[in-house]
Amino acid sequence: MSQSRASAAGAAPTWSRLARTSANSWMWNRRASSYIVASGRNMPAPCETVTAAPIPPAVIDGGLAAVGLLAWIAACKYLDHLPLYRIEQIAARQGVPLARSTLGEWIGRIGVALQPLADRLAELFRERSCLHADETPVRRLDPGSGKLSTNTPA
């Protein structure tokens, strides 16, 4: 998140993040929010204050990516099983250069941000007396032979 401090003249702080809005749309979210608290009849002393609205929290402190972009990257990687170089190519075709190293760092930071959720889920699973799992064999390519196998690797 890039941000600038409010000046002495009372300008509101600004922030900007890159967001993915739809299948082929990217945009920069830039905001400078402020509001005025004015005096009213019931206020003890007349006052007028310009106060900056809080900057929304980011998944990655100081990061450029908005929450929606990070969700899209994680979904592409883990739900669609796309490697980072393909995600990089998709973004580049749409005019947004995202380096593979940046994508890798963002994936790592998403994992760190979601670790408390994973820990809590694991804790809840361990509290159960019975845990059900799908043990359906999955066919995979056997390294070296080029054939499909359902055996577990040695």
C-alpha cells in the first residue's frame, strides 16, 4: 500500500492498490477520504474539525495488491492449478506486468496471513472424536516410466 501522510493544510492521507475487478479488468483503487465533524446545537463549544477516514487494512502491509487480486492469484494457483508463470502470462496479456517473483512472494504472504485460520481448523479437527476422509485412489504419472499409477510414492 503506498500512502502519503496528511499535510499541515489538512489533506487526507491517500492509498492505492491494484485490484482485479472482473475477468479482463484491472484498476487502481486510489482514495483520499476525509469527513468534517461540525458543531451542532447540542455541542458545548463551537468547533469544526477535518478528520481523515482510516485507511482500510491490507493483507500485505505496505503491499500494492488489493484483497481481490490476492484472492484471484490464490484461486488461480490452488483451485485452477496454474503455475505462477502462467498467471504471469495471463496478467501480461491483459497489460498488467506482474513478475513471477512478486507473485511468489504474495503467495507466501497469503499463506502467512491465513496461518491462524489453518491453525484453528486443525484445532477443531483434533477436538472431534471421529474424522472422515476421502481415501479414493488418485491416478498419477509414475516418474520415469511415463505410465499412470495409483501406488503411493516410495
